[in-house]
Amino acid sequence: MTTSTLPRPARVEWSPRQFSIDGLVFRVWSSAAEASSPTIVLVHGVGMSHRSFLHLHPRLARTASVHSVDLPGFAGLPAPEVDVSVAAMADALADVLRRVVARPAVLVGHSMGAQWVVETAVRHPDLVGGLVLIGPVVDDQRRGLPAQAVALARDGLREPPRVNLRVTLDYLRTGPRWFFAQVRHMLAYPLEERVAEAVVPTLVVRGGRDPIAGNGWVDRLAARTARSSVLVVPGKGHRVERTAAEAVAHGILALTASGGHPAGAS
């Protein structure tokens, strides 16, 4: 994969807003651009927060309106007392999008975030113009919790210490009850089936050393979509949205500009 170098992004002023949808509290961090610019929505994975996109968000915000979402129960937001399935989360997220975005957006999901954005695209296609799935889970050939725990531990050995620290802090803020309630839904969700029902251009992104979203799984997933491309960032692990934000930003912006065929994707 080859990319040109993006200029170093200027500091972006984020404007946070909070929304309550049927008792589910969301927080959205927004950076506005020109009205004609594309709209991109970033959705973190299980246990995480908008901090997953601290490097990616400002790079995208140079040429797009960008919204980073904190989901209920994460990032210090109150954990719901009721069970919230992937479908229920997607419906609530769709209500937030209707309040925040003025046109169909490109939804970007990292890890379990890929499940939430795919489900949103399937259930609310009027809101979604494209999908980007970064390190999507769960590999249909390694769906059990032990296999996923081993892969997560392996990935930790491949990530920079600062990234592991941020992941750990976000996990601690979430707490075990809500974390494992959502992990249960994550393991059961058939992403490979649901993504086939999304009719928008889809970019699947993985780090070349990601043990959680491996090559075979990503290729099988991409093959199920009507219009898809795969972008592999060499030498990076599961947290590629943090450790290779410039390369990932290039892929996302190419998707918004080219109707679903990112330059440099394989």
C-alpha cells in the first residue's frame, strides 16, 4: 500500500453534546467543516471511548465534518440497567445520527464498533452512505471467548505501551458488568451475515499484524459485501486507528471521494 503524506493536522476544536435516547446516554464530539464536505461518524469498540480516535479524528476533520461517539456505558457514561443488544444499540445510535448529521454519513466502526455500524446500516439505510470496518470482530472460525482472549493478549504484545495504557484505562472506566454484557452480544453477532445485507460501499481495514482480525477473516467478510475493498496497514496491530491514523485516514477519505473504491486498497 502506498500513500502520500498528509500535512500534520492543526488542533481541532471538539464540541461535545450529550443525548438521551430511551434511557441510553450518548456523547458526541463534533468538528464541523464546510456544508459541502462529507460527514464521517466514528464509533469505538467494546470497553473503549472516543479516545480511540484522538489521532484519526483531527486528520479526517481537515476535509470532513467528523463526529466521534461515546456509546452508553462507556467513557464514563452511565451503564444502562437493562440489556442492550446490538440491534437496540443500533436503533438508538440511529436516533442520535438523525439529530447530529444532515445527510447520509460514512460510519466508521473499530472492533465491536464494526458490528454497531453495520447493524445501523442494515436497519436504517437512509442514514448511511458508506461503511468502514476497522479490525472487525468476531472471526467466524474463532468465535469463542477463550480464542478471543488469547488473540487480545497477543495483540497487547504488539502495541505501543501508551496504547495499552489507554486501552486499560478505558476498560477500567467501563467496569466488568457492562463490559461482559456487551462482550456476550459481540460473540453472538453474525457480522458475516449482516454485512451482506448492507448495500453501501464498504472498506475493511486491518493492521498487518492484527491477531484479532486476521487476513482470512477480513477477506471472507469483504467477499460477503456487494461493493468492498480491503486496506491492510503493514506492521500494525488491532489498534491501527491509533498507531497508523494517517494511513487509515487516507483510506476513509478515498472512500468518501471515490464512491467506494479507495486508492491503494487491495
